[in-house]
Amino acid sequence: MKHLKLVLALLALALLAMLAPATLAQDVTYGLSEEDFALYTAALENSQSAGSYAFEYSGELNASSEGSDLMATYSGEGTFSEEGFAVTIAGEFAADGDGGDYETELRFVDETTYFNFGGMWISATQEDVEEFGEQAGGMLPVNPADTAASVTGGDMMAMMDALENVDPEAFVSIVRSDDGLAVFTTTIDLGTAAADPGIQELIMTALSQAGADEEMSENDIAEMQAQLPVMLENSTITFTHGINLETNLVESFSLEVVMDIDPAAIGESGSATNLTLTVDVGITGYGESFPVEVPADATPLSEFLGMMMGGMGN
């Protein structure tokens, strides 16, 4: 239960991190001048409204906790447009020294998702995914259907109400540094964020939606709220946009997530949890056409799962 509380809190903070620069307190500039902030937000809007682009990316994940280590690299390229979405993914994976190479591809066209599994193309419609979620829900710690339902309707309204009480400039900052492109770096201090009263309310809302508050006493909740800022004081989320000043479009994007959670910071024993995730993306081809080919002879998800279950029975 203790780990669940921390995970839920971090998920709430991650949600805020993604929303902060775009949706919170539109009358603030996060440390930028009004001119630079106007340039930054206009470039984001222009890039989003372009409707199509090509991209290439690479990154790495390293994590360690309680004597276990995880490493993954990933890279690929893809396109996004009204004609569909396609991305290749390749890299290395290792958990506690065991792992290997992997390679796959994902496509979305005509309201159907296709993914390459060991050379076999699998197709999945929205109905297929929903049916799989219902069937798998009983075997998973959290039912995907229930989770999806929890972030709609009144629950989502409660989350948005909590966001209105957040002071984003207390823990979000943006600086500009030009290097060929106009580079805007946004840093989110998770320790400071966890101490913000609005974030505390957001965490409580997330716990309530998951029913965790029914298993926690008021003292447990108060203790968690006091401990999170200390545990996250060395944890940050940083993302950078590189903007072409001639086109006013984003041409590069990078993300770095650093989680350094040490129980000793709050006087508890146990191993520290360290996680570093990086992604670097280059973007080109705004406004161009990118047809996505439907894989020939793709196997429907239901048929593939039947094959897998049949193989498990042998």
C-alpha cells in the first residue's frame, strides 16, 4: 500500500508536469519576458496546427531500486498526419543483466492499430482493445476499463478544479538560450511542486479516485504529504523546445526525467530509487503528405491471443 500511495502521487505530479506550461495560469510567463513567452507559445501552436510532420528520436532509460537494475535504449523514426501515424522502435533492453535487442513497428491508419510482433503484424480496432481490457481486467491489479472511467466525468472535473489552485510559477521555470535555434528549456522541480497546496489537493483527488483514502488514516495522509517534498527534492522533469525563428516551428524536442528518491531523507531505511529517462526528437516535414501503408495479411488481435493461449496450453 505504501508503494501505491507514492506511485499515485507521482502520477498526479506527472499529469501536472505535462499540463503546466500549456494550461495553467495563462497570465504568467514562467520567468520569460513577455516577448519570448509569446514567441514560445506561438511556435507551439503553429507546430500543433500544422497537422503533419516527420520525426526521428532516440533515448535511454536507466533505473535502479532495491538491488534491481533496468536499462533500455530506444530509437526510430516516424510520421504523423491525417493519413495516419507510423513509428519504428529499436534498441536494447536489460533487467539485472539479462536482456537483448528488440525491434518493432507501430502504425495507425483507418481507425486500426497495427504492430509488428516478431515479424508478424497484429491488427487491433478500438473494439478489440476494449474487449481485451474487459477480459484482462480481472487478471490485472488495476482494471484498464475502470482506470479509464475514473478520469472522465466528475473525476476529471475534480482534477481540473484542483489544478485551478496550483501556483505553477512556484516550481516551473523556462529559460531561453539560442544555439542556431531559439532554445526554450522548461524545468519542473518536483520537490517544490509536491509542497504546493494545489498539488497537495491534486494528490488527494488522485488518492480518492483510486479509493486509497479509504485505506489510509488522516495521519497517514498528512505524513505522506509532508514526506513527498523531501523525498522528491532532487527530482526534476526538464523538456526543451528548439524553435526555427524563420518558420516559427519547433524543430527539436528533448525530455529528461530524473527521479532520485531516498528513504533516508525522511529517516527511513531502505534502498534509494533512481531513474533517469531521456528522449531527443528531431522534427521535419511540417505540412507534407505521409501516407501510411496497411500491412498485408495482418492477424486480428483476437486471433493472435487465441494462438498465444493455445500455445500456453501445450
